[in-house]
Amino acid sequence: MRFTRSRVFVPLLLAAAMAASVAAKPKKLFDCSGQLSKAVEKYNKKKYYDVNNILTEVLAQCPGHNAYDSMLYYQAKSLFALKKYEEAKTEFDRIVQTYPSSPFYEESYYFVGWSMFLASPATELDQASTKEAQARLRDFVETFPKSPYADSARASIAKADEKFAQKEFDNARFYDKIEQYEAAIVYYKLLVNEYPQCKFIPLALLGTAEDLVKVNRTAEASAALEDLVRQTKDESILKKAQLLQAKLSAK
């Protein structure tokens, strides 16, 4: 009986020792630098979904790493390439807010505003976020006027103005449609005063003149037509202006 217990007890001791040995082995550390290198390699191959998956874990596992700005940068650029502009803006902004000495700072500063602009809604919706994007882009141009991204930022600022002008033009057209001509005139004039370089100016001046005639403000209509003739060479618009001017002269 004593012999049987010994034969059972020894294997148990060995198993316990092996388990203790396994438990004593240190847990393998997460390879932050290695995973970043892997993500960069995927990025260079334009495998943006893979980059996003890798760096989502890296960013969670490696706070405080000396290459954390690089991790944020490649995550942001991958999200941008995937057209996830809101998420990309968040990551770019983390670089701007946290790493002012980063080699990615200037580019990230620009991409914050550009990502916001690309995420902005269509003109029939509220344009508050477009205004915010434009403000960020203007801030970028003021901060980095000689940046290689400055011209692109200025182009996006101009595109934002076109969206705002489109919004006012659509508002004027809506009031024209429901025959609220005084309201339409207000929006046409707002467009002309606020966005004098936009492509809608000739149509806005023509619409203003037509509506002024409808509400018997003929002197103002003539002035609007004079402005229109000076500002456009569009033959179809000029022909309409001439017909309207002839109508006014006949009164």
C-alpha cells in the first residue's frame, strides 16, 4: 500500500513542478516597434484596412511610446485613404494637440481642416461644420503661409465659399418658386455681397433684377442689370438682361 502511494505521489510532484516552471516564465511583451514597422510596410503597399487593424491594437498597447506620433500618423493616413474622414480628423488632431515638435505636425495640421471639409454635408443641409472646416484651413494658412499644403488649403477655402454661395442661391430660388420675391431678393443680395467672386454672381444679379421688377422696384432693377452687364460675358444671361432692360425702358 505504501509503495502504491509513492508511485502516485511522484508524478504529481513532477506535474506541479512543471506547472510552476511554466508559470514562472515571463509573459512575452508586445512588440510596439515591430508592429509599427509591419503597419508601415502594409501602408506602403496600400493595404489600409490591414494598417488600421494593426494600429488600433498598437495604439491601445503602446501609450507613451517614443514613436506614438508615428503610430497616430499612419493610422490617420490610412483612415483618410479609406475615406473615413471624421475618424481621420480625430487622429490628426491628436498629433496637433499633443506633438507640436513632431515631423508630422504641419501635415497633420492641414489634414485636420481638409478632413473636416471632405466630411462636410451637402449644401441643402446645415453648413456649420463646413464653416468650422474653413476656419481650420484659414488658421493653417496663417500659421504656415509657405507650406507646400498652403495652396491646397486656399483652394479648399474657396470651395467652401462656393458651398456657402450655393446655399444662399438655393434659398433664393426656393423663395422665387413660392413667389416670395422680397425674401428671394434678400438672399440674392446676401450672395452678391458675401461671395462676390463666386460663379453664381451673374445668375444672382439677373434673379435680383427680375424679382425687383416683380415688386415694382424698377430703379433698383436697372442698377442690378447694369452691374450684371459689367460682370458677365455669358451670352444667354446677357440676352435675358437686355430683354428685361427693354421691358423697363418701355414703361
